[in-house]
Amino acid sequence: MFYAVLKYVLLGPLLRLVFRPRIEGLEHIPSSGPAIVAGNHLSFADHFLMPAILKRRITFLAKAEYFTGPGIKGRLTAAFFRSIGQIPVDRSGKEAGQAAIREGLGVLRKDELLGIYPEGTRSHDGRLYKGKVGVAVMALRAQAPVIPCAMIGTFEAQPPGRKLPRIHPVVIRFGKPLDFSRYAGMEGEKAILRAITDEIMYAILSLSEQEYVDRYAAVVKAEEAARKAEPGRRFPKMPMS
């Protein structure tokens, strides 16, 4: 009930008024049955804009940090995400990834829409990064189509670190469903999973027209954070003789 109130009464109308999102390709979202909506991730606002414009309910795999924040703010944030049916995902390792896959498959087995960001984290610079193969595993195991989605303009509206969004035009663009039934039963093949994921990322790239980086966003973020932590270093340390 809270999901419906938030979408149709509280947050949805406000988001439409502020961002006035232009929607393209909405006809590609199936009216029933399981499907995965795989999109780029540029802003915290992505979590709210897409559900606000879809007729069907969509459940996202959300990072666990949204559910574990300290203090009153943390408890309110966790309560909000739980109330709208979002699923916490621990991104700390391989076993955590398997848990995320199980949760996602649970959504798909109920013939619902699952939202996922294959990059695994928000882009910190507006570029599109290499996708993780969990989306391919879920697509094959659930035998569900994957609808690529591009959020355009949300990075400018609310880039990482900005608490309140600025008014900026936004486009939400959906592509044709991708069918991977030809790979049925091959979810144990690493090369197949990589090929499927790359095809999904290419479809997102074609919709978003972002610059593509063939590396994982989390790795690039960590490297940049390390460089900023040591601004005086220009050359690697030499071993002591």
C-alpha cells in the first residue's frame, strides 16, 4: 500500500513535476510475466524516477548500506527502502553476489519485474563501466528477457555527492527485450555469461551514448581514491638498499 501511495500520491507526481522526464520505448516493458530491467546507474535519483514512470511495480536490488546507516537518518532510510520492497545486497564478495542472485531469482519467480544495475555501483564520472555477470546468470536461470534501459540527464541533475537534485531535463529510454533462450542451461559457462553481459552493456551503451570503459567501476573508484589519498606521490617508492 505504501508503494502505491508513494508512487501515485507523494513522490511520483513530485518527480514528474520537477524532472518532467521524457519516456521512450515504454512499449518494450512486458505487461506481465518476469523480466529484468538492466540499466546504467548515474544518480541516487535513478531508484525513484524509473519506478515512478512504470505501470508495473519494479523491485530493485539496492546496496546494503541503504539499510544499515547509523542514527535516525539511517533508520528512516532503511524503513523507506523496505517499505517500497527494495532488497538489500551485500557487495563485499563472491558469496554476497550469490546471495543477490538468489534474491533476484525470487522476484522473477513471482512473475515480477526486477531492476538491476549491472555495473554494480553508481558511475562516479558519468561514463558506462563493465557489467558484472550476475544479470546473465539470473536471465538464464529464470528464462526471463532483459530490457536494457538508459537514464539520461540524471547525472547532471544529481551527481554523486549532491544531496538535493537540481532541475535538469531527464530522458528514460527503454530498448527492445533481449532474449537469451539460445543459451539455456549454459549458466555455468563463464565465457557465455561474459558474452551475454557484454551484449546487455552494449545495448545500454547504444541507448545512453555514454563513453564506455572496459573496467569495473568499483576498481576505478578505488584507484582514484588511493591517488587522492596520496597527492604528493608522483612515482612509485623505490626499495631500500
